[in-house]
Amino acid sequence: MLPDEFINGYVDDVVRLLPRRGRRDVALELRALLVDALAAKAADAGRAADEAMARELVVGFGRPAEVAARYGPVFTIIDPADSRRFLWLTVAGMGFFWLFTSMPVLMRFPVSSVAEAVSLLAGWWRFFGLNFLWWPGLLVVCFAVTAWLRRRRSGATAWAHRRKDGDQISRAGYIAVIIMDVCLLPVLINAGALLDFLFEGQSAVKAHQLLAIDENFLSYYGPWLLGLLVVHLALYVVLVVQGRWRSLTLRLDIGLTFAMCGVLAWLVLAGAIFQAEPINRWAEFLIVLVILFALVDASLKVRRELRRATPLPLT
């Protein structure tokens, strides 16, 4: 193949990826550029240009898609700046949906062999796993619409500083968390006594049996969990009084969160909370969700603390 034919084929592949209106001008410009570069390359080599020299030139120039991107706007469904956010939302959403549906299945149908586990997960995948693939599709549509609106309104509005004080807290939100934790304490201490108090001693025996606390939990795991919960409550009271995160309170919260997750994981793997097996399975499932949310929250706080410790240079 002659060098000119090789270059013409390369130029055709490039302009095919461009809008029809500007193809002719780009083809003329790109062909002239490559012909001049090939002539200079042949002069430096001291021999006539051939197919191998033309191939080396166009390979070094880039793939047709890359070259086409230099000559015109590239149509993208998701803006490159949104790629990381799209990936994070996709992985987080799919992980949450799959975990939320797989954990009850695994708890309801205990397995005793690898073959049973594979069969159970295969059934879960057919009935639940595939059904949640709508989530990435929904994200693609949302990000595509956002990118289209952004391109239509480009330059219409000026950039504005929207950074908020990340250390400011919602006192109402943390007061609600404190109230929830305080309501949880009687359940950890004595759920039966709580039932008698609420129903004036008229609660059913079945309810007592379902909410009966496991003795090992009261002896081994309960004190650790109760102690961490009380310390965390005290920290949140201080936080509500101050109205904002400080470096010390944030680091204490991160440490307590990781410690709480460790105790909860220890409880799920080696212990039980309730004597009734169905209630205990649902409790373990909820604990796993709490651990996941707590780890995500603690990781975001660690990231924020690291950013605060390494400020951006001003010059």
C-alpha cells in the first residue's frame, strides 16, 4: 500500500467520527499535516517514504477517536467531571440493594455446604440481583439530563461560592439521635421490664419470649456495647452544646464509631442478642446495616479531618 493511501484511510476514519458540516475542512487540514510530517520524517531517515513509515507516523499521532476529539466537541452521555460521582453512586446503590436483599435470604435459609450457598445465591441473583440493574440505568438518564442542561446553560450564570461551614451541625438532628439512643438503652438492659412498664404488666407471654435477651449477651457483649453507647451519648450532648464539630470531638467520634462497629461485628459473628432465633436473625441483619452506614460515615469524617489537616497552598 502506498503511503498516501495509508494516510487517506487514516483521515477517513477520523473525519467519520466528526459532524458532517466540518468533515471536509478537517480532512484537508489533517491530510496536509500528515503529508508534511511524513515528508519531514522521510528526509530525516534519508530514504523515500513507505507504508511502514506512514504506519509509524499515524500510530504516534493517536487513535482516530482521540484525533477526532481534538477537532470538535465530543458527544458524551456523562460529563467526564461527573464520572467519579456516577461510579460512586452506582457502586454504593447496587451494594446497598444487593446487601439489603441477600442478607435476609442467607439468614432465612442457612447453608451447610458451598454447593448449597452457590445454588441459593444463584436463585437470589435471578429473582433479586438482576432486578436492581435499573439503578445504573436511572443514574445514566439523570446524569445525561444534567449534562445536557449544563451545556445549554453554559455561560448563562456566573460561578458563585457555595462552600458551607462543614463543621456546623444540626442541633435538632443530633437531639433526635440522642433520644433514639436513650430509648434503645432499656431494650439492651431489660426488654421484658420495658414491656411490663408500657403495658402495665399485661403484655403477652409470647412477647416476653420473643424479646428475651440472651444470657451471653448480658454477660459479655452487653456491657461493652452499653458503655460505648453511653460515652457516645455524652459526646453528642457536648456536640449539641457547642453547636459544631471541633477537631477533638470529631476524632473522638471517629474512634468511638470504629470501636462500636468492632463490638457489633464481634456480636454478629460470635454471639446473639435475643434468645428467639427469628428475632435474632433480623436483629443481626439490622446490625449489619448499622455497621455499614457507620463505617461510611466514619470514613467521610476521616477524609474531612485529613483535608483540614492539609490545607491547600495559597500561592
